[in-house]
Amino acid sequence: MNPCPCGWRGDPGGRCRCTPEIATRYLRKLSGPLLDRIDIQLEVPALTPAELGARAATTGEASAVIAQRVSAARERQLIRQSKTNRELDGREVDEVCRPDPAGEALLREAGERFGWSARAYYRVLKVARTIADLAGAAMPSAAQIAEAIQYRRALGSL
């Protein structure tokens, strides 16, 4: 979605004329229950044409390598629980996605700080479990919980 009514908030050329209050009011039109159903909420800043060109010239990880890692993570999920993490219900999340003690403390603190619903809490756990699967980890660590929290904070912290 757009970051403000005019769609130019954060534009490097300064085309947005919306006040912070107008942008915040615009974003708050999204209901909490709707946001709870969105697993990953990221703000993607606008780039200048020069930045776009520079990014095209940089080399990143090859798509084939990423695809292999995703395939291996999906296979781990299917072997462990006969379904993907997305399909887990609440009881199954409690069994399969439980993080290490430091991760559990971090998750509890974030949930209280940001006022998450139970649905949002479980969504973060599923994302953290997927991050752990991509890394080949047996259980989500505090670092993986922190990464999942960051993917949730963009719109959820309004």
C-alpha cells in the first residue's frame, strides 16, 4: 500500500506534501484484525534512479541458490510436521515453533511492548520457525525471533 494519501512519502525528490499526522491517520485506517493476518509487514523506501542503477549492478545471491535453500526448508517442514509452517494451528505452533529461552523472552517482551494480539504473536512464531528452517536450525534462536519481529514492526507499531 502507499505510505500516505499522495503516495510519495519518503520520495527522495521531496514530492510528498502530506504532514506526518495525515500519513499516520492514513495508515491507521487499516484495522488491527486485518494487520494481524499479514505475516510480514515491511516499509520499502523509494529509490532514486541512480540508486536503482547501482543496485542492478551489484551482485547478490543467485536465485538458484536461494531456491535450493527454500526447497530444503520446505522439505524440513514437511518431514517434521507433514505441512508447511503457514498451515500450523495454535497447538501445533506451540509444539513446533517454540524458541530457545532467550528467544522466548524476547518474543514475550515484544508482544507486550507492541500490544500484539494472540494471532500476531503466533504469526511471528511461524515466521521465526521459517527463518530457522531456512538456516537449518533445530529451533528458532533469539536472533531469528528478532528478525521475525523486525518483519512485523513496520505497520504494526503505529
